[in-house]
Amino acid sequence: MLPRIADSLSFLYMDMVRIVQDDTGVCAQIRVDEQRTDTVYIPTAALSCLLLGPGVSITTRAMATLARHGTSVVMTGAGGVRTYASVLPDSLTTTWLERQVHAYADTERRLAVAVRMYEMRFDDDVPASATLDILRGMEGQRMKTLYRLLAQQHGIGRFRRNYHPDQWHEQDPVNLALSAANTCLYGIVHAALIALGCSTALGFVHAGKQHAFVYDIADLYKAEVTLPLAFALNDSASPEQDARRKLRENLRLVQLLPRIVRDVQALLNPGLDTDTDTEQARTDRHSVDIVHLWDPKAGVLPAGVNYARGEHG
């Protein structure tokens, strides 16, 4: 129930429960039948992100306890296939947001992150001289090859990816299933980025949308998660519904959360060893006890200090 990752981020998904605070702690009340209700206590102190699916009600006292323990709360669709809203604790560090902004604001660093994204997708090294234009061309060729292979496996004729929101129901079943599955994937990626404290808007390949970084990260998994599923639904009478249902089964997308966080960390901080830096990363999420001050020359300075010239020269 609590998949752990190297930086101590742990995720718990719950639906169809009532979450309350009692004298012992925060607990989930699960109705078994008309006469009996089971109670399961939530390990708030060890939990980094709580995903609340459909049918959940939660009290203010429970939310206050989660906030004190530094737990992010994300409201999602069934199985995490949508992200609707979130509540972040004040103690959540800005470490990963700052790394993202630093890389985004510098052209060379932004290009380096984009190259690492393509390397992850290709599972291969990218030539040092490759430009983004070349990388986009390489991606296009690989995706065409993958489309062709999947089409052959499922006995489909020539396939072309089309996405026309204004002509949604005129698309073929594979395109419908793929669009629906990708939307589900965006939801779970969104939840992971929120848990890290990153901005969903500052993308490295995509730009101009509030979910640009979501699209960047989701692209890492489409060839593995959504494309095979979409082609397998080429004979479905309801490809959209079947795609969402398949991705909800056994919380398939929720199980992807630890991997998403590791990959985002590797992209923004390629020197981080998530296997050996466990203890350091465990403190990163809530390591800032006070607010610091920024200075372009001196770097980080302590807050709560009077810097009047009379006292400091």
C-alpha cells in the first residue's frame, strides 16, 4: 500500500472511505455493510502524499493533522486517472522547484534536460552534436516505427496518429483509446509533480501550457504504458471507456508514481544517486525549518537578522 522511493516520498491512494481524526490519529472508516464499519489508521507521519479518489469525505481535523505532518493531499479520479486539486503543506521544501526553475531559465541547462528526456525515451545515448531539431526528428522516426510494429501485431492497416477535439467521435478506435489513455497518464504525472513541489507549467520540450512539464514527463512512458493498450483496443466498441478502465485496474497508474518521481529527480539533478543518497533525500522534502534570504553575490543568507548598515558596516 505504501510504495517507497529513495527520497522517502510515499504515496497512498484511497477511495470510497470517510477520513476522520479521532483520539488516536487519522483513520479511514470503511463501511463493510449496514451494521459494520472497519477502521484503518493512516500512517500520516510516514506518508508524503495522500491521493483521494471518488467517494472520499475528509474532516477539517484530519486535514489539519495531515498538514502538521507535512503530507500533501491530492484529489484525483478513480485510480488516479485525473488530478483535480491539491493541498500542499507549508513545510514542503522548494528544492525541486528551484532546480527546475534554474534549469528552465538557462538555455544550456534547459537543452541538457531535454536531451536527457530523449535519452530516457530512446534508452540510448544521444550524439553530443544533436540539436533539438535532430532529436525531434529521431523521436518521430522511432514513433513511426513503433506504430508500424504495433499495427502489424494487431492486424491493423496503416496507422496515423490524429487528435482532433472538434471531431472527437469521428476518430478510429486506436486514436480514441490513445487520447483517453494519455489523459489518464497526465493525471498521475500531475500528482507526482505536485508531490515533489515542481511547477507543472515550466516544461523543457513542451511550452505555452499550464501542463507543459506534465506532457514532458508523460512522454517518457507512453510507448510502454498507453500505446500498447490503445492498439489492443482496436476492436473495442467503447475504446475510451475501456482504456480508462484498463488503466484503473489494479491501480496500474498509481504503481507508476515512484518511478515518475525518480525519473524527474534524475532529470533535474543528474548527479543524484537515488540508491545511495536515501538518507539525504529523506530530509530534503521537509528540510527547511526557516525561510532564508537570497543574495546574487553572497548566495543564501539567514532570515530573522537585522541587516541595517549601522550593525553590519
